[in-house]
Amino acid sequence: MVARTIPVETFDLVIFGGTGDLARRKILPSLFRRMREGQMPTDARIIACARGKMSRKAFQQMIREALEEFIPNDTDRPEDLVGTFLKALDFVTLDVMGTQGWDDLAGKLRDDAIRAFYLSVGPGLFGAIASKLSETGLATPESRIVVEKPLGHDYTSACELNRQLSASFDEHQIYRIDHYLGKETVQNLMALRFANALFEPLWNAQHIDHVQITVAESIGVEGRGGYYDKSGAMRDMVQNHIMQLLCLTAMEPPARFEPDAVRDEKLKVIRALDPVTSEETVRGQYRANGEGGYLDHVENPDSRTESYVALKVQISNWRWAGTPFYVRTGKKLRSRMSEIAVIFKEVPHSIFPEVSQRKGNALIIRLQPDEGITLRMTIKDPGPGGMRLREVPLDMSFADALADAGAVPDAYERLVMDVIRGNQTLFMRGDEVEAAWAWTDAILATWDDSGDRPHPYDPGGSGPEDALALLHRDGRRWREVET
Ligand code: BG6
């Protein structure tokens, strides 16, 4: 049997903001799981940097507690491995804008280990840390730098951020995380399309009626009101995560599964996106309904920021002209459900006139929950009584089909190991981020110009009424938001 994990070479991973929420909740538990699976070498080192004073021991204790909280099952956290993992951790008190701590950090890095700097800090510090790493000589020509959204607030700020990073790091050293690309099902989308001969001949405007991309969340802004109110669903979800899903669904087959081959194809999709008119967008904001609404959660009674957005997106190229991609995302919806639904055209001529097919075939790629793939087919209803047709799902839940594969790994496990392996395939390139912002900015500008308020919608529903109309106008309907 082929080994499921390929061990990586030893590394020094420096995490700026190493005591922060992302580090405790995602990065360090993911690294622990990778050590448990035998991928992370036991002599690798993880050096957390933060401004506050803290001893190495106190940091190790903090991470012990984080592992207990975020990997709650004792059997997933054998004590001997926790001990080994904690020994790999170190801590440096460091002032990213000043001089304190940089020499300490330098003293802890090895010349013969892969070196990666993970900037788990606010984007306002990315540029300063990058240049400091370069000035102090800590960044070698092969070391990697990892950054994560928000990668800019608009096109201009994204270009500025890229300029700051590229002043100190070459593009092949910069790893821009979009955690959706680390999700197993998202990678499976590429396997499904490019490792099966079945779908690709049908994957175009001739056979596909439309595509629906849904990322519905049941949670609200959950204490992130300050950040979220300045972003909204468009900046928080569409410009990045949904854009990536759209690109992987729509792109041409790359010639090779290599970073630039894949990213070139994604970029071509973004550049082929038509500008979206204001009639092709719907914005919503969840209202108070028994409990606090969006305006209460962000503590801004005048906010015009959207917690829901639906768009009709057209791709002007030979493959997709005439086949719209409808995308929607929102908070406080009925359930947490993310999927890509590819709706095929109906048969050109039905020989079953009385019971003609109402719906075409549909291929549903479920990202969460219950990752898997469903193909909607039409079959004959069993039994006598004429030719009655009905729709049935051909269903594959990854959890059932791949029961021997164990739990689906967290996106960060895959992504952090890819950084160490030096594989940028699942990371965004600078030009991709800029192109996505250029398209997003135009939509944001139409909203600013109109001055309209987002439509209120009830928490626990499927979004504002107007979002239904967006598809009804085209004689189509959204799939239900349900688990
Ligand atoms: C983040 C957004 O990038 O993705 C959040 O900032 C959102 O607002 C989250 O809740 C969704 O991620 P996931 O993996 O839970 O679908």
C-alpha cells in the first residue's frame, strides 16, 4: 500500500503571533496531528514570537491546553506524543517594529533546516515583518513566508501588499493561504474533473445549464464585528474562498499538476469574468429576531455592510459563454452547508411526454458537512402503472467510501506541510489576488454608488427574498439550504 503521509524534511517554523487565536486553534493542533501521523519530523522546531513576555514553559503549557481544547478526544492525543510535540516548541518575546528579540530569534534558527515564517498577525504588519526578515538576514533565498487573508481591502491595497512582500521575498517563496484550497473536497474537485474521463466532455456551456456555488453558515459574526463590518460577505468570502471554488470549477485543464500551470488557468478564469451589474447582485443583512441582529452584533446601527450576498456571474470564454454561475454566501442561515452544484441541461427531446423530466442531471460536490459527491439521475419508478419517472441520487459520502482513510484532515494540516515541502499549487499567486480584487472592486463600487441598504432577512432562513428572484428571472431556482 502507498504510504498516506510522506515525511517532510526537518524545519524551523517561526510563527509571528504565535500565541494568537489562529495559532492555538488551527496551526499548532494541525502540526501536532502531522507529527502524530509521522509526517512532521520530531526534530522539527516551532518558534512562536509575540510581543508579551512569556517563558518557554508557559508557552508549552498554553499549547498543551490548546491541544486539549481543540483535539478533545484523549485517544487522539497520546501523552507521550504531546510531550514530544511540546519539546519542539520554543518562544521568543519579539517586537516586530523594534529591535527587541530579533537576535534571540536568529540564535534559534538552524542553517541546515527548512525555514518558514508564518505571519499570523494583522495584515498591517506583513510588510514590516517581511522587510525586517530580509534586513536581519534571517530570510535566506529558500526560506518561505506565509500570509493569510485579508490580503488587501481592495485592488490598490492588494497591489501595495504584494509590492511590500516582493521587496524582500521572491514570488516562489510567498505562500498566500486560502484555507478553502486545503479542504479535501476542494482538491477532490480537481481529481473529479481531471482524473475521470466521464465529466470533462460535458463540462461546458453546451451541456451545463448553470452552476450554483453556495457557502451557507449558521453562525453570525460571532464577536468579529469590528473586522466583519469593514469587510462584509463580499470581501470576507466571495473575493477569496468563493472565487477559488469558481476558478477550480471553471478552469481549463492545466497541462500539468504544477503550481504555475494550475494558477495560470485560475487567473485566466478571473480575467474572463464579466463585470457584474447591480441587477445581478443581491445583498442582505440578518435582522434581529428574538435575539440580536447584525446591527447589534457589529454595534453599528447605521451599518450598510452585507452579511449575505448572491451574484450572477458570467464567464466570457468559449467554454462558459451563456452558462451563468450563481454564487451565494451568508451568515445566520438555516444551516452550515457548502456545495458546488453543476446543473446539466435537460435532454434535447423527451420521449416521455407526460412525465417529462422536470430537472436535468445535477452533480453536487458537497464541501461540508458530510463531504461527498452526489449525481442526480432520473430513473423509472419501479412497478407497473406506466412509465413514471423519478429522480434519485447516486450518492457517495467520502466518510463511508473512504472509511479506512480516517478523519478528514484539517485544511491547515495539508497547507502547512505544503509550505515545508515547497509546493505552491494550493496557494494563491500575487497576480491572482490582484485580479480577484479588480473584479470585486467594481461590484463594491456599484453598491457604493447606489447607496442602497442590504435587504433584511430572517436568521435561520435561506437569505433575502430578492435572492430567489435573481434566479426566478432566469427561470431557475436555488437549491434548498439544508443539511
Ligand atoms: C473565514 C471567514 O475566512 O472563513 C469567516 O473570515 C468564515 O467569516 C470562514 O466563517 C468559513 O470557513 P469554513 O472553513 O468554516 O467554511
